[in-house]
Amino acid sequence: MMQSQFDFGLAAPEIILLVMGMLILILDALSAGVRRTLAYGLSLATLALLALVSIWQWNMGLVGETFFGLYIADPLAHLLKVASYLAVALTLIYGREYLHSRDMLRGGEFYVLVLFALLGQMVMISAGNFLTIYLGLELMSLALYALVAIRRDHAQSTEAAMKYFVLGALASGFMLYGMSMMYGATGALDLRNIADAVSSGQIDYLPLTFGLVFLVAGLAFKLGAVPFHMWVPDVYQGSPTAVTLVLAAAPKLAAFAITLRILVVGLGDLTADWQPMLLILAFLSLAIGNLTAIMQTNFKRMLAFSTISHMGFILLGLASGSLDGDKQFDTESYGSALFYMLTYVLTTLASFGLILLMTREGHECENISDLKGLNRRSPWMAALLLLLMCSLAGLPPLVGFDAKLLILQTLLKSEHLWLAVLAVFFSLIGAFYYLRVIKVMYFDEPEEGSTPALTPVAWLPRSLIIGNGLAVLVLGLMPNGLLVLCLQAMRATLAF
């Protein structure tokens, strides 16, 4: 393991992204192109370069801490960063025509805000200190607030941005207050030092517990878990669909990373305290997310409540770790949660990507009724959405089934049989609203004049979204490759 006070090589991806983000901002200000082709091309080139750098670091085994422990580079960070680059790249490609048709590229700030949100996520993923976590969290959040409100003349987007800003500020306050209480109890901000202080047993337990409660509340908000889920359906529905895809994919990876680092790395000796909290949040998320999704007629809002239920499954994985520090079992439990998160993001990218590709100028494909007769209008889109809905429902042989099965297996091994039964029960309830979408696509007739004809999709987004959908099928048939990567990354992180 490399240790250095100032090793800029470990932080090369963040440095490259910061420089390129500022360069794109300046060049875009000097550009007169209506479609912002220069900013778009440079953004994709930047993401490709970042992917090459991170994969090279990963293959070369470049791991370690730098900047006095503020920054950590390990296999988990490399894996989540590469996944984030892919998610952002697909988001930009899927949303390109949507943004142009709604005159959202006139200033070109969309691409810069997305890149700076990604920078915040990367800082969160590699954070080894509460200061770094909060810095990355606020950098990401501020960029996302601006993205939600990017359509300044759109009342629904402005309302969603205000809700997101107010509730996001409240969640940031929760986390900051929890961090301050942790600092008061342990005298440290570095996660490793906090872990050492807690394991020593020579600290005041009361402020430590209060700090833990506030931290879990803040993390639950960022994941969108009940009862801190209020912002998810409103913001998903009110945001422009391209921005909804930004919110639904890569930020979830960063939220997972800080949840894992804070609770497992920093507060692993308090597992008996935070594990019941996560189990309660998981149960509520599964129950309310699935039951409320049944009543939705707006497709984006339905997927938002679906997200809440999936976060419940991920929390079950995080809450099924051992209480006695069994590294092997913890690797399997947290590795399963990581696998679920990665596959969920992959499926979400394709789901919201299809919504983006089905929208036309002057018409938003947001309601489930807009999908009536989709099989007749575009058989390949209907088949792809069928795959995605079945995967989200957890039907074999798709990757959603494998992800759910892994979580259920860890629950059974950790002797949480009743939670496994409830998870299966709520998954069966959730299957109803996914199957309803399939029924509407294949068996309902579109109302006269209510659903405009689909416009042809450019070859690049069409090819990528088909590949995205096929990946859901291929990973379902052959999940071992990704699962091994997740387990290796988790094993290295727990032994770091």
C-alpha cells in the first residue's frame, strides 16, 4: 500500500476532471454553436480519458492514502469511478437530442454542471475523512440543484429544485451535525482514527450514538430510503427527464460509497448499533416504495418509488454483515450490496434512457398511458423495456434476479429469515406495477391522437441503449465476472 502526504498520481482522475471541466467551461463561453457540439465532444472525451486512467491505476495496483489520509485510492474506488464514468457518458448520449429539442443547451452549462457533479461524486468515493466526504457531497449537491432548475421557465422544474434544495440542505445539516458529534466524541475526523478511537472503548458512548443517528439519517436521505424519501418522487417527476437520469444513476454509487466507508470502515465496531437502524429503513423502504408505486400513473414517479424499494434491498445487504468481525462473511454481504447497486444503476440507465428516446418535441413520454401500443409503434423499444421491467421485478434469467438472490442468501446466512420472507413478499407486490407496464405496451390500444408517432433514433444512442439492455440479460446469465470484481474490491477495502 502506497502512503504519501502528497501523491498527486493517486488523485490523477480528479485533477484531470477539474482541469477539463474548467477548460470546457471557458471554451463553451467562447462557442457560438447552438447544439454545443464542442462541449459535448470534450465531455465524452474527458470521460473516456478518465476511464483509461482509472483502469490503468486499477490494473497497476495503485492503491493507498494521500493528502494526510483525506483521499483513498483502492479497488472499490476504482470500480465505482469507472461505473460512474460509464453512467455519465450514457446519460449525456441518451439525453443529447432531448436537451437540444427543449432549448436546454443555449448556455451549455448542462455539460459543465454534470462534470462538476461527477467530480463531487469521485471525491465522495475516495473520501477517507469526514472533511473530504462533506466537500464532495456539497460539490455534487450544488451542481445537482442547479441541474434540476436548469429550465428556468418551467414551473414544475423550479418547484422540484426548491424542494430538492431545502430537503438536501436539511440532510446536509444532519450529516454535518453527526460529524461534529463524532468529532466531539473521538477527537478525530479521519475514518481510520475514528475506528481506532471507537475500538479503544475509552470514549463517551452517548454523543457517539447521537452522532451515529444523525449520520444514518443523512445517508438515508442521499440513498432515498424511507422515511427520508420525500424528495425522490417529486424531484424525479419535476426534473427534465435528462436531469432525472443524472440524479438516478451515478449519485447513487457515490452515496453507497460514503455509506460503506462511514459505517463499515469508520464505525465497524458500532455495527450492533447501526445495523438495526438500517434494517428498519430497509423494511420501510420495501413496504412504502412498492405499495405506493402501485398507485402511480406517471412513469417517472413510478420508477422513483421503485428506486426507493431497491434502496431497501441494498440496505438489507449492508445490514446483514456479521457482528463479530467475520471478514469473509462481511465481504460476501457487502459485496452483494455492491453488486446490487451496480446492476440497479445499469438497469436504471436503460429505463430512463428509453423514456428520453421516446420523447418528442412538444411531448413528454412520462405517463404510463403514453406506452399504449408501443409494441406496434416500435417493437425493439417494447422488447427492451420488457427486459428492463422484468429485471427490475427480479425475474430470471435477468440480472435483477441474481442481485435479489444474492441479498436473500446473505440474509439467510445472517439468520434474518423473517426479513428475507418480507423482502420476497414485497418483491411479489412490486412485480405488479412492472407487469402493468408490459401489459400496457403489448395489449392496450393507444388513444386516438394522444400518442404522437415516434421519431427515428440516431444510430449511436440506439446502439448503446440496445447494448445496455442486452447487458442486463448477459449479466443475468453470466453474473460471475462482475460478482468477482465486487468481492475483490470489497475484500481489499475491508483489509485496507
